[in-house]
Amino acid sequence: MKIKIAVLGAGRWGTHLVRNFASHPDAQLVAVVDSSRERLTQLKERLNLNDNVVLADNWQSIQSQIECDAVVIATPAVTHYSLIQDALQQGFHVLAEKPLTLDAAECQQLSDLARQQQRQLMVDHTYLFHPAVEQGKAVVQSGCLGELRYGYAARTNLGPVRQDVDALWDLAIHDIAIFNTWLGEQPVQVQATGRVWLQRQEGSVGAGLTDNVTPPALLKEQDLADFVYVILTYPTGFQAYIHLCWLNPDKQRRLGVVGSQGTLIFDEMQNDAPLTLQHGYFQQSGDVFTPAGLRREVIEIERREPLAQVCDRFLQSIRDNQPVSVSSGWVAAQLVNILSCLSQSLQQGGTPIKVPQLAE
């Protein structure tokens, strides 16, 4: 029996979700909802969707007209809470685009509601299903890097620029999720500084600065930062440094964990070898440190689309009636909690913020 799926949102990411569920042997795409009729028409033609798939610009108007088991939500983050709450109350399983919501308490409420309704709530943290991330976790936890020292990541590109969240909320969640997974722990303190060029509120500019630059100490809650620099501090003292920007044409998708014996690098831009282990350490003679053991090792990974794995795991969780622990509502709440603390630091010009622990 195929699981009947409705997708809400046919934008850039929603299109990929529609493509995956439309072609999955265990799923039946029954509806796609988007406010733009033109976008729906283009999507149907591009993906050659079956005529039986309902195309609608209003979800409420078709709920009673279709048979549906699960709802996939790929709408702006500010709309997530009400849409997910309604879907769960109607008895639908839910797969939601990240972030689950923009508030950790709301994420916890939705997780509790899913348990009460005995429905599955999964969040599309796609990178957690990337074979390089899965294999990288095994490498880090094997101990072959030696003493872990620090981590770094860069996630930059020229767009897409969002109007509902800033670069922090749009981009950082990926690298935070990877670091948390590889290290097996959550940060206890965070810091963030940033700049706004494209979408700033009136009165955000400080004295002596040009009209196009907003200093970090004067960022307002409504400002959408284009550039953000993040520092995560973990219980062991390990720190991760993340560079985020959506107006830099130097596209980077690179993350590394540095240890005393080498560095594990996940570079998404290297299609042939996205996961590598750069071996190397110092030999000391008196006050002299000499590099030794330098060699590059390519870590073999499976070739599969991460989003396809997300969709498959969601369908499997419905069949088994078991949550996907790696990307559950609880995991989403933890990530949103961290992002909320980073936003607080960003608005305070980089003040270190302690991350409160959530009660599960």
C-alpha cells in the first residue's frame, strides 16, 4: 500500500521534494500546494506529474477532497508552526523543511503533539543523511585524528537571499548539525557577529559608517544579516568556527575537524572526493617542530542523493511507526535552541551566550 503524500510549497527546495516523492515506489504524490499557479503549472510540466495529482493554491480548500497520509512542508519558516500543528491535529505524519520553527519551545510543543497523536514528525536536515557525514562520524569517533583541537567551516555563495530568515538561520544549521553529529555533543556556549548590506532596518547604521554597513553592535532583531561569523564552544573545550555569507560569489561548502594527528575535511565542492583525511603531525626536537607523516587519504563513500535518503527514511518511519532519531523533532528543537542563542549574541555584538539545556 503506497503512502499518500501532499507537498506544501513548490519553491526551490519544494521542487526537489516533489521530484523525490513523485518517483518513489512506496509513495503516491496526491497534491502539491503553492500560492503561485504559474509555479505549479511549470512544476507539472517540468516533472511530468500525473494528471491525478491535485494542484492547488490553498491547502485548507483541498484537505477534505483528497486522501492523504502525510504532509511535506516546504514553506517559509515563519509559517511552519501553524501548518505543522494543523497537520498533526488532522492526523497526518509530517516531514518539515529545516528549521522546524523559529522557536525552540514551539519545536518541543510540536514534538509532544506528534507523540500524543502517534504520528511521525521528521525534519529535513539533509546533511545528516549525506554519506560523507555518516562516514565522517565514524572517522572522528575512531580516534584516528588524535586529540581533537578545533573545527572550521565555510558556507558561502552568491544567493539565494531569503526574506524570512537571515544568513545565520538559513545556513548555519547545516554545519552545526554536522559538528554536533561528529562530536556527539551539543555546544554549551556560542558567539556570533555579523554585517547587513542588503536588508536592514532604518536607523541601524552607526556614526562614522557608510550607509551600506551595519556594525554588529547595532544589529536589530528585524535586520537580516548577510554575513555571520559563529563560534561554538563544546563541553570538552573544542571550538568550531563557521563563516556564513550569501553575497560571496566564492562558493564554499567546506567543513573540517582538526586533531593532533590530522584533519578530516568534508568539501562538498569536490565531487570526486568530498571526504578526505589529511594526515600530519609535528615531531619535536628541542624548540623545533617539524611536520611529519604528511599524506592525503580519500575516504570512500556511497554515491546516493541525501534528499532521497531523507524521503526514504520518512516513509520507512511511517511504515514502522518509529521516529527517525537522527532528525527528530527533538533534534530540531536542540538546533533551533542553539540558533536562538546565536541570534541573541548577534544582536549583542558578539557577546558569549550560554546555551540552556532543553528538557526532553
